[in-house]
Amino acid sequence: MAAGVLVRDRDDRVLLVEPSYKPNWEIPGGAVEADESPWATASRELIEELGLRRSLGALLVVDYVRPQDSRPEGVVFVFDGGVLDEADLTGLTFADGEVLSAGFHTIEQAREKVKPLLADRLAVAVDAVRQGVTALCEHGVRVA
């Protein structure tokens, strides 16, 4: 399992982080550890990656991901991280060196920086927050 957080600005641009250890950008989040809930993972990753301590909002996306490459099947949760603005980004800290930078991007811009599966999931998450629903997906494609 994995959990991520959709943080956006007032124009519905999404916050992406640039990892130091791989070429593709991500949203804040990561793998759920043993004996950890997905919502605890999302909160922990916000603190570890960005130094942000904030309450999570609603569950936006539950995405079943089929096995791919050498990875087994999985479930990814995306939670609403609320709205920030550019000024809030100036106070972010990247303490552990895992993240090099962070910035807001439109979904179209995000598609150039993230893997296609995450780009699809982000588009669904933005729609879900607008609609006030939890979307169910299979491999990034909304099914309910």
C-alpha cells in the first residue's frame, strides 16, 4: 500500500515534489509501513518530505494498481491536503535530502514530470475534490 497527499493552490494546480533519488516527480507520500495506516503514512510523509504539519482532509482516491514490472499489485490512497499558495512554499524545508524542490503545476504540466499512472490519478483526485467525493480507480482509471 501507498498513500499520498493532494495539495493544491487556488487555481487547482497540484504540488509536486522533485525527489533526489529518481527522475520522475511525485506528490508528497510514500509506502505504508508495517502496522501503519494509510492516513498516518500520508501525515508522516508530509512532515518528512516538506516539514508540513497539517490535518488531512477527505480521502479522494482509492486506486487498485495491477502488478507491473517486478512490483506486486497494490492499493494507493490519495488524501486531500488542502490549499496552499506560493508564499507557503518559501517556508518549506527539505530536511532529509530526499526532496530537492517543490512547486505547483497544472495537470498538463504534471503529465510532463510524473509517470503516466500518477498523472491519471492526479486528474481524478482534482475532480474528486471539486465534486466532494471519493473516487475508486483501477490503474489510474476512474471506475466509480
